[in-house]
Amino acid sequence: MDTCPSIKNILLLDSEGKRVAVKYYSNDWPTNSAKEAFEKAVFTKTQKTNARTEAEIAMLEGNVIVYKFVQDLHFFVTGGEDENELILATVLQGFFDAVGLLLRGNVDKKEALENLDLILLCLDEIVDGGIILETDANVIAGKVASHSVDVGAPLSEQTISQALATAREHLTRSLLK
Amino acid sequence: MAQPLVKKDDDRDDEAEYSPFLGIEKGAVLQEARVFNDPQLDPRRCSQVITKLLYLLNQGETFTKIEATEVFFAVTKLFQSRDIGLRRMVYLMIKELSPSADEVIIVTSSLMKDMTSKTDMYRANAIRVLCRITDGTLLTQIERYLKQAIVDKNPVVASAALVSGIHLLETTPEIVKRWSNEVQEAVQSRAALVQFHALALLHQIRQNDRLAVSKLVTSLTRGTVRSPLAQCLLIRYTTQVIREAATTQTGDRPFYDFLESCLRHKAEMVIFEAARAITELNGVTNRELTPAITVLQLFLSSSKPVLRFAAVRTLNKVAMTHPMAVTNCNIDMESLISDQNRSIATLAITTLLKTGNESSVDRLMKQITNFMSDIADEFKIVVVEAIRSLCLKFPLKYRSLMNFLSNILREEGGFEYKKAIVDSIVILIRDIPDAKENGLLHLCEFIEDCEFTYLSTQILHFLGTEGPKTSDPSKYIRYIYNRVHLENATVRAAAVSTLAKFGAMVDALKPRVFVLLRRCLYDGDDEVRDRATLYLNTVGSDGEVIETDKVVKDFLFGSLDIPLANIETSLKNYEPAEQPFDINSVPKEVKTQPLAEKKAPGKKPAGLGAPPSGPPSTVDAYEKLLSSIPEFSDFGKLFKSSAPVELTEAETEYAVNVVKHIFDRHVVFQYNCTNTIPEQLLENVTVIVDASEAEEFAEVASKPLRSLPYDSPGQIFGAFEKPEGVPAVGKFSNMLRFIVKEVDPTTGDVEDDGVEDEYQLEDLEVVAADYVMKVGVSNFRNAWESIGPDFERVDEYGLGPRESLAEAVSAVISLLGMQPCEGTEVVANNSRSHTCLLSGVFIGNVKVLVRLQFGIDGPKEVAMKLAVRSEDDNVSDMIHEIVASG
């Protein structure tokens, strides 16, 4: 236990255990079928629990899994057996809240799929190769949502849609504050 | 939009309609990716296509090499766009595609440009992407930028560089190690996460330098660490320093105050990390534990399941080594039994079972009964195991615990769970005599309705050994005979054997058992009929009430004292012949990993060509070898061959080891010699043995080696006579004598003239342990009782300070050269006492059993109680002598 805390995977599944977005950082599950088997096992084990108000926790195959559900979305963060459970829970909370901010409170499967780019960027900003990058939901969402145009770009190059995107970005920022 | 979520079936249809990825197909998306090549890029559309590609990859779809290359090249075109959102998707896509080395070159310049961009977001992401896909050669080019990035004032950029450094340290450590000045600076950063990442990287760079880690910890524990994550890291590194310091100095534990102060940190993450670190300190004292236990106790009543779980899991571990320290939490633990989260509840119960005292057992069992019905098998097994150890701790409470076990045995459950229960009952019956009859009846009832063949046969076998010894064996017959009617062939055969055992052991039951056995002669299965016939004819005397012959009993029901692996090889080697297979010819020695194999790699210098064929290591091979030498052919049966003992240092000119072969009236030394000098040929090689310190031995024969060429091992034998059946001991000094002839290694020509030379070998000892053969027994308790206390010798020994209990146990086992039974050679972690059971056969075919009880106290002082039972009091004394002199 002299090592840096590490995350083995982050899973976002739907209410039937199907993938919405997943990201694996360890080699414990080398093939896609191994990954799917793990997701199925995690989903079955946690399905009946009530993880809607507080994050719940379980052990599976020598891993600690913290999880939280909202609507038809199931959020999971997996770490090693000896990992500090509260660190895992912090990562989960960061992911969960950031997704909430990015989807503007409409956190369900449909909304998540429609904004899958945001979800994937969000995963990318939380953990890099198993190492925790950021756990503050506001910072994570802020980084993901900064869809503005490169400041160096001349205004004339901006299309109407880009201008709209910039406007939307400003709106998002003000909402997030 | 707001779909009611309960109605899943309706929902599914709607969802399918709404999904933006409905009917998505790889081929079509790859076609769509052509928009990346448009001269007028539409960033929005390109982002969507990338999202689709990422969606496919995320769902487990794979791209062929060609597809991936095409997508990669198309994506690189998108660097032309200045849309930040699109650029970020491009970064993601490149990371997912993990391009090959020649492809990386294509994007390197674009990414390097982004790395020096004014936009922080570009810098941070470009660093992460480039470090992910790059190899060592490219790294030297961008190293300068990375060093700058580490100390960048934007925390996101600094973190990106630091985290990339952590990953790169695994592949190209020599480069990353050059950054330590910048990393050191970043540790002082005001940004919380930069500090965390810098600390992690700095520690990994310096982890092999104890002093540097110690300095780092010392300076940081005094300073301020901003992020809770960094504080957790610091706690981990501190415990590492404590662990390493503890081995060099004693007295007050360094840094304990720091850990204790972390218990008052505002972040729960840090409090918990510190509390756990304290509980895991080596040899933690109760005083040190108390503050940690107190904060964990507070966590037990938290509203957050994660916190409760973390606390109860840690306390559960503490309870294994310091049960008393955890008893204060018992009330909080009891309320956790009804916790919604069953993992927490199970951990709470097993903790309580470890800390509980005798008076609380009954109340606890009542609570557990309610709880058992609604947890999964995996948890139930944990509980059953905890109850078993509790019962062994409080044997007086066996009644309620046994009742509990029998109740859960009747309920539904899978094989592993039932097996855990049955195993527990069997262990309780064995260890608690009072529980025997009660427990056997529970098992009888269980097999009445047991769906697992394995468990039924195990229980029937167990009934056969234990049942006849009870006060009223007849009451078990009904249960056993029912199996003959109702079960599959495997169980029927087991039941027949069990019946026969009752018949043979309990003379009064014999006529009745015979009636039942005769009925089995009409069974549909061969094995069942064969068994019934065998027993009817051997247990015999037509079912009259007379005692069954002891020889027959031993033959039918005695434990097979030959290792199954040995009998298997012997049977395989047996060729059908006039002579029937003789079970006595099967070696009884339990085969251990030959010592020579382990040592060999270190001994032989590399590049010697083909490894020399090692000396024959197994007993059968030794026997064959010795009987082929006429001088030794009349020595009789080989009793035991020792493991090879090295007589030379490693890496010397001549490598010699010796195997001691013990016969009833002789000892044969087999010297395995290897010449490791290519320029030499040895001839007329003999070992001159001086037996002046071994008075009872007289040299009778020796067999020198005519020639010993380079790298081809040869054997020299020396035989000594000794008094019959007596474990004579002595010390022999050895000298290798030979004629050296020069060899030209290139041509292989040997010079005609040789020089006589001698080479001193180390001394060789024959000790009492050489006369003990490793022979296992399957049921130690039965064997112990059947030998009886007539020649029991008990004494206590102080073994002095030892590294650990396990080390002391294995030292005594190897000193005695006996076979550990029932896995007792394994010492549980952190235990303060241990019982080890050994068995063996002494020369003259005298069975010896040893029970060792070890205890360790504070300053690692180990004491041992040695109880020996054998069939000869001389032998019992001899075992004590081995220990006393060793």
C-alpha cells in the first residue's frame, strides 16, 4: 500500500446493465467479453440495492466497487481490494455530480446518450490511466463544457453555428456558477 | 421526456426510439468519417461522427488495422479546425486508436504545436495525448516542454505533465528521473491536485532511495499539504518509513504523532486513511490503537454506507489480532446486523463473533438466525466459518452453535455453503467430544435429503469412523441403510462400506449388518456388489458374533499410510507378470521438491552448455541405482535417502554433494561430483573418509570413479556398517583424492601424465533425523489415540528469540525430518501460538507421532512443548534428543 490510489474502471450502465459509457484503466479484464462479464456481475450484484440517496458499496472478485443510481443510470467506480473506500467514493461523487451538471439535471439514459461526447470527455477529465486527475465536479464540468472557439481564431472564420456554440457556452458557464 | 421508470417494458420501446445511436452500424459510420476530408470543415458534424466512432469502440466494437489507419489519418486532418470542442474529441479519438509508431509521427508536429499553444486546454490535453502514444525517442525531443509544463502556472497543465510522468516512469524511467528538480518545485504548488500528482511522482522516482523518502516525509509532515488526496499519499509513505525504521530501532515509534494528528483532519478520506494505517502498524500497541478505533467507531454510525463499510471492514481485520481493542464497538456493531447493505451486516457479524464473549453467544446467535435467511451464500459461508472458530473458542457453547449449524443445514443453499457447514460440524465433532453424538445425528438427518453426492459420501465415510465408537451405534444403521435404497451408485457403495465398518467394529451388530449386506449383493451396480461381496467374505465368519480379526480390520479400514502419488507411479510402472503387485514395494516417503533442483541454477556458471543431468532424486531411482551395484546388493531394503547435502561452496572447482542412504545395518554415502574446469580431466577419483569421530561405523566398501571429465557428473560411493536397527550418529570428514590430467579444451586432447592431488570437502554428519522417514497419516487424532500414551514423552523447550513463529515452526520440522500432517505446518499470520502435528517412521519400522505446541511472547521469545508418542520408548527419547541437541 505504498502506491498512489488507483482506479480500475468507471462504468456507466443503464437499468438493464447495458453499457452507456465505460472506461477501463487496468488490465484485469483483458478482453471485451471479460469486461462484459464483469459488468454483468456488478450489475446483478447491485441491482436490487437502493443506491439512490447515498453511494453504496460492495466487494466483488477482490475489488471494491462504489456505486450510485439515478433514474435509469447506474454509476460505478471500481478499485483494488486495499483501496481507500472513501477515495473511490470521492471519485464516484465527482463523476456523478459532473454528469448532473453537464446534463443540466436531466440525468437519464436518453439524455446521456444524446450528450455522449460530454460524458466521454468527463471520464477523460476525471481519471488518466488509473490516476485520479480531478474530483471536484464543478472543475470537471467546467473543463468539459468550455466549448469556445480558439481565442487565436479570427472572428471572420467563425461560422454561424460556431457563434451559436460560443453563445451556448457562455450560457452554460453562467448556469454552472 | 420524463418517463416513469418503473414500467420497464414500455420504457424499453420508447428508449429504443429515442436512442441517437439506434441502428448504428460500423460500415456506415466509417463512410460518414469522410466528412473529415471536406475542404470546408463542419466542426459540429465532425464531432458527431467522432462521438459515433467512440460509441462503437465503447460498445466493444473493434476496427481492423486498415480501418483504424484510415480513421486515424482522417482524424489528423481535423487539426486544421480551431474549434476547441472538436479538438478535444480529436484528442480522445487519437488516444482510443492508440496509433502505431509510424503513425504517431504524423500527429507529433500538430500535438507539439498544441503543447506550446497559448490555450491552457490545448497544452494540457496535448501533453496527455502525446505522452500516451509516444515512445522513448520522441520523448527526448519534447522533454524540455514537459519540464516547463510541470512548473506551469496553470494547474491543469502541470497536473497533465505530472500524471504523464507517472505513466512514463514505467517505460522510460531514466528520462523521467531527470525531472526531479521541477517535480520537487511542483510539490510546493499552491494548487491542491498539482501537489498530489507531484508527490506521487516524486515518491515513485525516489522509492528505492530510503533516505530520500524518509527526508521527503519528514519535511512534508511538518509543512502543509493542501489536498486530502495528497495527505492520504503522505500517510501511505509515512507508514512505509515507519515500517522500515522499525526494523532498525526500538522505543518510541517515529511519526506516530503525525498519523494521530491526521485523525483530526477535516476530510473523512484522510481520517480513515490514518486510522487504517495505525491499525496496520507492525506490532501496534493497544495505546496506539485506541484513538484510531475511536474514530472508526464514529464512522460506524454514519449515514453513508461507504463510511460504515470502510470502518467495519477495518475493525474486522483488527479483531483478528486485537479482539479486545474492538469490544468497545460491539453495541454499534450489533445495530449494523440489520444494515441494508448486506456486506456491512456480514462484516459486523463476523467481527462480533470474533470479539464476543461466552455470555453473549446465545443472544448473538438469535440475531444471526434472523439475518441468515436474507443474505447470499457467499456471506453465509463467511458467517459459518466465523461460528466454527467461535465454537472452538467456547466449547461449552457447542450446543447452541451446533443447533444453529444444523438448522441452516436444513435450509436451501448451494454446494459450497453446505460443504462449509458440513466441514464445520465435522471439525466440531472431532475437537469437542461432547458434541459428537449430537453432531452425528444432525449429519445423518442431512444425508436423508442431500442432493450433493460428494457430501453424502464424505459424511458416510465419517460416520463409519466415528459412529461405531458411540454409545449406541445401532441408531445410525437405519440412516445408512436408507442410502442403499434411495441413492445413486456412488453413495450406495459408500453406504455399503460404512455398514461393513459398523459390522467389523461392533460385534453385537454383526449378524444384523450381514443381513443388510447380503441384500446388497443384488444391487444393480458392479462396485456396490463387489464391495458387499468383499466385506461379507473378509469381515466374515458367517455373521456370527465374534471379533473380527485385527489383520482384516487393518486391511479393510486401516488408513493407507502410503502417499497416493507414490502408489500411482508404482502401479503405472508395474508390468503384468507372474509376480503379483506388492504394495510393500511402494516407497512410503513423501516426495518433497528435490533440493538439488532449486539450488542448481545458482550453482552452475552460465554458459556451461547443456545442464548436467542431475543426480537421480526420487527414492525409487535411488533404490534402483543402489541395487545395481553388487557391493551393496545384500544390504536389504533401502530405508531412507536424505536430500543432497552440499559439501563444497558454490562456484568452486569441483562441486560435490552427498546423499545419505540408510539401510538397516549399513549407511551408504553417495557423493555426486561435478568437475567444473574445462582444462582438466580427473581420474581414479576417490573420497577418503575419516570416520574417527563416528565410532559405531566401520567402512566396508567403497566404489571410486575411474574418470571424471568436465561437466559430466559422476558418483562415488562409500559404505559403512553400523549396529543393526540403532540410529548411530557420527561425523565424517571427507577428502577428494584424484589424478589431474591437463586437457586442451579446443581439441579435447588429454595429456598422458597426470598429477596426484587432493581437495578438502566439508564434514558430513549422520544425525538422528536421518533415521526418521516422512510418512503422513490421514487422521492424526485417530493415529495419536491408537498409539496410546504408553511411551509418551513430553517436555518443554525454549527456542530463544526467533524471527517469527512460522520460522521457528519450519526450523523444528526440518530438524526432525518428519511429515507435517493436516496442513499444520502453515502458521496463520500474526498468531501468537501454533500447534503442529508431525508423523514419521523411525528405523526399525517404529511409528512416531509428534505434537508440537509453540508460543511466542513479546520480544519474539519462542517456547515449545514437545509431546512424542511412539511404539518404543527409546524412540520417543531419541526424538527429544534430536530437539535437545539441535
